[in-house]
Amino acid sequence: MTQTRFTALVLAGRRSADDPVARARGVTHKVLADVAGRPMLARVLDTLAASGSVGRILVCTDDAAPLRAMLPPGVETVAAAASPSRSILSAAESLGESGPLLVTTADHPLLTAEMVEHFCGRSAGSDADITVGLAPRSVIQPAYPQTRRTYLNFRDDGYSGCNLFAVMRPQGLAAVRFWIHVEQERKRPWRMVRAFGLWPLLLFLTRRLTLAQGMRHASRVLGARAEAISMPFAEASMDVDKPDDLTMAESILAARAAASQSR
């Protein structure tokens, strides 16, 4: 069977000219912040290049000049739009029907090729128009009880976003257009769910929905078949939003390096 090859879009735009992570590392762009000896963006690009599921790689940024020195041959840049979802929509529309689009972020230095392969493989094996990676609380908290995550609480578990999305076919762009209206509420999950209607909101608040049921409700509202891909990796949910996250990421990377050397 021929493996599905994804075009990867790495969101690397600046949300603020005074980002705390960039300031902590003394760089102009958060994605240039050093994490265990390597800029975050470079780590993400290395991971995508190592994945057999990824072909073409695009970096979406509002200022490409400071990033070009670290871009491997063949990696292209595209202009960021006013928001992450608008950037995804613009990139996807420009690519047309060239195949599925994998979306991740440049502040995800703990991303591994194994995570990418898991997400892409499950996405390709589904019949969804759009997929989203979610890590269960039951996976995250035993591994990292000290970490604080934002969870969507369903009957079967709580789930934290992993900054992994895939637009599998053009119909999936209906979900991206819908998301443009609700993306500002990403840290307030109850408001995000409210956008899907009162009855699903009540079911969500009383934890009567399973994740699968929630995705079926979402699909009807979005006008596109959406599916959640459960990620059995705690670190898949850990991006770098603040200086404390840098410390944790470096600790995890050091532990990985030590484990690799001991083999």
C-alpha cells in the first residue's frame, strides 16, 4: 500500500512583538528561542523531515528574513495571515487539491517523528475531512503531574490539544472557516463549545458527551466530517508558551538524550 504523503505547514508567525519566551532567550522571534542547544523551529523541521509521512514542508511566518538561515534546502516560506486559522485557510487554498495538509506549530520542540507518524497514519486511515490530535488527561497526568494543561472534559476523559491538525480533503476547509470565528476562545473551552449550540454545550458541561459523540455533533455544525486522533504521548500536548515551559522542555530533551545514550 502506498503511504499517504502530507504537505506540512508549520505556523511560525509572531503573535506579539514582546513575546516572553523570545525575551527570555534574547531573540526577536519566539520560534528562534534556543531549547537545549537548538532553536525550536529547527527542532520541528528536523522532526518533520525525519517522518516518512511528510513530503513538502512550508513555514508560515510574518517575517521570513530572520528564519531563512536555518531552513533546510527545499523548505519553503509562505506569508502568515491575520490569525492562525486564516493562515491555514490561505495556505490550503493556495495548495488546492495537492493532497492532505498537516498543520503544526513551530513552538513544539518536543514533537517527535513517532508522534507525527501516529497522527498522520490514523488520519490517513480515517474517512474524516479534518482531524485534530488530542492527548488524554489519563496519559498526561501520570507522566507529568506537575504540568498544567487546558482540558476539554468529556465523559470518557479530559483531552488537551497537541497542535496537530490535518485537512484531509477540501471539505475540511469548512471547519477552518468556522474556526476563524471561535479561535480567540482557545483557552476557554466552554466558550468554544458554546459556538456549537446550546444542547451540545449542556451535554458537555454535564460531561454526558464522549469525545466521539462530541466530534459527531461538531461535524454536523461544521459541515465537514471531523475526527479526533487520540495521541498516546504526554509530550505531544506540551508546546512552549512561557519561560517555564522552556525549562520543562529542556529537562525532557535531556532525559531523552540520556536514554538514547544508554541504549
